[in-house]
Amino acid sequence: MKKKILDKDIRLKIMNALSRREHSEKEIYLKFVNLVNSKDTLLEEILKLKEEGLISNQRYAEAYIRSRFHSGFGPIRIKYELEKKGVIEAIIKTAFQETDLDWDDKLKSEFKKKYESNDMKSSNDNKISKFFLYRGFDLEKISKLIKNN
């Protein structure tokens, strides 16, 4: 069994996690809730860090969007994942506007990377559509891209 984090060390442990990467408030809470003696103290520390600007769901969402974009995922899936991580819709919307990424271009480049190097005739349109839907791209844009290639 893991040793519980002392109340005086909660802030330090959270800061260590935040120094590695951005986290949402919900992620921090879920990461530490079973490792602390007092959930109230954990919530107080999270609130303090949020007020100090050290935990920011906005910053987290922007970093997450950029990371998933570069991994080849689309906006629909990313939005869903952020909601699961406790980021509210208004923050997600703002984060998408702030990152200002070209999703159409990303879809085209992912399509080229996956299907133009292979013989496209070996893949049917349904299989291609399912792949990009799973990745979180818009069906209308996927269909248009397939039709034009």
C-alpha cells in the first residue's frame, strides 16, 4: 500500500506534477485523491494554485489541443476528451479559438500520410471514413476529401 501524502506536502506534490506538464483541475484531483489523508486539504490546495494561476484549465486545454492535433486527431474527438477531463465547454471553445489550427489541412495531411503512400484502391471508402471519424474529424469533410481523391 502506498504511503499517504502528508497535508503539508500536498502542494509540493501537485507542483511536481505540474512541472512535468499541464493538468486540468479534475486530473490533479483524481491523481491525488486516494493519496491524501484529507480531501478537503487537497481541494483547498487546488483552489489556491488555481487562484495563483498555476493550475489553469484554459492553458491545459490549449496545450492538449496542440498535442492531440500534432498526433493526428480531429477537433470532435479532442473536444470529447477534454470534456471527459473536466474542462467546461466555454473554455474548450475559447481554447480552440486561441490555438487557431488548420483542421482541414490536418485532415488532408493525415489522409496523404496514411493512404497516398499505400495503394488507395485497396482501401474502401467506408474503411477510410471510419478511420477518420474515429480520429475525430467531421464526416462531411471526410466525404469531400475522399470524393476529391
